[in-house]
Amino acid sequence: MQLICWLIGVYMFVVLVRIVLSWFPVSYGSPMVPVSRALAAVTDPILDPLRRAIPPVRLGAAAMDLSPLILILGLSILRSIIC
């Protein structure tokens, strides 16, 4: 049970890192490209269905993707139930 709680915490951290890195553009050839791709490979299988279900919030000309925040909230609730 402790391992599951730890894995949920690690996954929440990975999602948070992906959120922060999404604020900074990664140019081709940058050493951050493999990191960005790895984070996307780990988080996209869960975030993609959430993105299809939850439309982005429009903020004028920009849009904000709420799916990572919803995922973190869901994982926090799951973690509090399990742990």
C-alpha cells in the first residue's frame, strides 16, 4: 500500500514538472527535448482522454488547459482515500 501511495506522489510530481516546463518553449536540439518527450510519454496516456472530455478555458485569445490540474486533484483525492 505504501508503494502505491509513493507512486501516486511521484506521478503527481511528474505532472507538475510537465506543467512548469510547458511554460517555456523547448527548441529543437535543446537538451530539454528528451526530457519533454519523456514527460509527455508518461503523462499523455492519462491527460489525452481528460483533454477530450474537458475543453480548454478561453482567456481572450489564449486558452488554458485544465486537464493537468484536474488530474492532480483526482490523484490527491485517490491518495487521501488509499493512504
